[in-house]
Amino acid sequence: MMMMRSLALAAGVLPPYAVALAGRLHDTAHRDIETSRFKCELPPLVDPSSDGLPAARDIFSGEEALKLQVERHSTIVSIPSISYDDNGEPLEDPRWEVFYTLHDTLESLYPNVHRRMDRVKVNTFGLVYTIKGTDPSLKPLMLAAHQDVVPVPDASAWSYPPFSGHFDGQWLWGRGASDDKNSLTALMSALEELLANPNWIPKRTIVFALGFDEECSGRRGAGTIGPYLESLYGPNSMALILDEGGMGLDLVGNDTLYALPAVMEKGHVDIWIELHVNGGHSSTPFPHTGIGIVAEIVTRLEAHPWKPKLIEGSPIHKHFICQSEYSPDSAPKITKLIKRGDLKELAKELATIDRSTHYRLQTSQAVDYFLGGVKINAMPEYIKIGVNHRIAPQDSIPAVKANILKQIKPIVKKFSLAVKAFEGEEQNPDFEFGESLDDGVVAPMYEVDYNGTLVLTSSQLTQVTPISPTTGPVWDIFSGTIQHTFAFDGKVVPVGELMTGNTDTRHYLNLTPNIYRWIPTRKGLALNAHTVDERVDMLNHMEILSFYYDLIRNFDASDAASTAETSETEEISEL
């Protein structure tokens, strides 16, 4: 049985502006690749006090401020605004209707936001709030969060009901308490505080965008908000976009606080493998049922993980360069390897720290979905698995597809399976299956015809994003605000990092190169996102609120990111 398949490489899916920017940043990275050229220099601290508004520490400290914020956050967390992978479209699937309740609740909790900002609903449940600034020459500041949360498989496993918003005096418990209503509540509250002052009129336009299906790729929410905003403002029109994500705040050695916003995201692709195979009565089974065949695929994939690699000049490399400079004794071996420039050994060492560090260095693959069998005495005729991949910068979507095909090839030969791989899709590799062989087949004395066909498809194709700048006036305000809000007796060191997951910003790439994914959570104070007993420390939540309040004020006082500047697209076209 001869099966030949040639799969041609197709174009990427990044929008044109982001593709151009990615190319420029890629070239820049190669020009500036020398470690010696990155010095981890910090821009000045930026204090917002010159605007005459009350300091964050005066507004957001004390029992009354905490009580108000607990009430707000608990109320918002109590609304089960769940998005499901199998949701239908808005207005067609009644499971979306809980978002009407959330919208009404936000309007009740934040009257000044809703009185002074224009609110537009995009695709029914997406929310875009805008207050126009007095200076149209300044690019808008864009803040983002998402309204939806992941489902709760078993509420009985929780210490407190997952939609109770229970506060125990330190922690606020509930689904979404961390991801992502932590930032939604804090951003809304920062804006409410500013807009409660009738004399505060922003100089810079502020856009606040809330998607509603980030937990299932954001196609309906941010996927429609992004084009909507681009149609209003044009490409490269925002000064900065701040969304969820990053690695929060990490105190090293009690004297250095590292602020780790994500300046890039890994790529993403889900690979679906479906097996159609002969069934029959279980009393006379084949040597391998369809589940057994697919189990071999799973076993082979998990036995062949991707390899870690540290790219010189990448965000994670720069992070540890900063650590070796400001906290050299915290990890002497890492400091030594940084100084020596031994990236291969450094990658091996970093991969042993924890899963988060490990998977910032390599492509991840996780078999998260397995469907098969309908009856205990009937061999299954249809089995399906889903393999989630988050793609490291050194890899690509075609490389992931090629690896899947490579790993299944021995099993395809063993069971004489036909293969239909990624038909009609883009970003496919060149890959060829040779003639099916009999080696390895379980060989009873009688003939076994599995008559199996594997069908491979992919979904949620997302490229590795461009790297956001960590120099220049926009970064200087962002970094300087972080240094102000979290100032203490030691040093605050903001440095860009890579994010292993994906956010709604994948749909906002056309709007600015200055995209930062960061919630300033302290290590250990936001726990169990996406699992049982999700919760946040509310004093840390108050710090997050203070940072947002300071950031809005500092950008409003700055003349950085003017619309009069040469647009990024014009600069790119001249290169």
C-alpha cells in the first residue's frame, strides 16, 4: 500500500503590519545580538505627583479602601461568566446571556466610568470604553482585560463555592479571582477613582477593551474588537497596550524586585488526530483496538518532547543577564554561565529550575483531549485526541506539524493506516510518507484488516509574536512607573520576559508595537488559575490597583507617542 503526501509551506497568519514589524525586529535582533551590547540599564523612576492628584498610597490604603475593593471584586467574581470551547455565536447560544448580568453589574459598581466614558458593545458582548483626551496629537493609551472565565468541572472539590467570591480576611476565592477578573476589577476601579474627580479631564485618549472569550482563543471578542479599533484609529495608533500576563513581581535576595512583563508570546497550534477504524464485537477483538492504536501515538509523542534552547538576546536571556548583574550571588552557576556566554549549558541549567522556566525555552506539547468508545462490549470505530502546542521562538507551526507526522510515521506503517494530513490548510510542512511496511505489526496467523484512516487537522494557529521594545520613551514611562509604584529600600528592575500562554493581544498586534502583558502580582499571592481553589491576596490586589492608577496618570502627563511621529509602517517601508 503506497501513500504519498507532499504538503507545501504556506504563508503566515500575522497581520501585514505585525509581519513587517516582526521582520524588522528579527533583523534588529541579529544586528544587536552581542550580549555585551545589553547592559540592563534602568530608565529614571517616574513620579506622577506633578498632576496634583492624591497619591495612590493615600487612596488605596486603609480598611475602608480594602473593604470597598473586596465588595467590588467579590461581586464581579460571583458572576459565572464562563466561556466554553463549544460555545455558539452570540445571540444564538443562551450560555452567553450571563454576560448581560456582568455588564449591568459593572454599570452599577462603576457609575463614573459609565457616566463619563463612551461604551460600545462589539459583537454583542465585547466592551470598548473610551474617554477622549484634549490633545488629539497624542496616541491613545489602551488598557485591556477579559470578562470570561474557564468552566469549573467539580465545584465540590473547592474549599469555598467557586462563584461565591468568598473573602477570608486575606484571600478572595473564586473562579476568575485571578484570571482575569483580578485586572478587570483593578482597571475599572482605577478609572472610577480618576473619573470621580470632575476636574480630571485626560489629555490623552484612554481606551479600555474587554473581550469575552479569551479562554477559547478570543475570536469573537478581541478578534472583533481589534479590527473595530483599527477601523477607528488606524494601524500603529495606540501608544501602549497593557493586558494580562507576564511573570509578575519576583523578589530575589530581599533587595532586588524584578518586574517581569511579557514582551512577546509563544506561538500556538492545536493538532487534532482522528482515527476511523474497523469496529466489532469485543469478544473477538483485534490485537489492538482503535484506542490502543491512538494510545501508541500518545506514548510516542510524550516520549519525544521538544528540546530547550536559549536564544542569544532573547527576553529570557536578557532577564538572566539582569539577574546576574543585580543579584549575582542568588544563582552563582547561572551568573557564571551568563558571563561565559555558554548558552547551551545555560539552557540546560535554566530548564531544571521549574516548569515555567523550562517551557519558556522550548515548545510544549500536551495531550489534553481524548475521545473514544461508546460501549464496553464494542470496539470503538472513532477515536479523537487533541494536542496543544505553545511554540517557542526557535520553532514554527510548520515544524510542529512536521514533528507530528514524523512521530506517527512508525505507527502508520505498523497498522497500515491511510493518512489525510492538514488538507486545505496553510502553514504546512513538506513531508512525505513512504510505502507502508509490515515491520512491527502484531502478526497473528490470520489476516487483520484495521482499515484505519488517520485525519490530522489544526486549529488556533497563532505565530510567535514580535518582541515589544524595552527601550525608548514608551518603555521608559512604563518602567519608570513600575519603579515608582513598587519602590522600596532595594532596587526595582523591570525587564521583559516571554509568556508561555497567549492573551487577547494576539488580536491587537496591528495597533502598536508597544504591547506589554503584565499584572503586577507578587510571587505566591495569586494562586491556582484554571484549577481548584483559585484565589488572590487582596492586599496585593490593592498594589495592582495602585499601579494602574499611577500608569494612567504618568501616560497622561507625557508627550510620548505622538501621532505626529513617523508611523511605524512608514519606517518599515523605507528599510
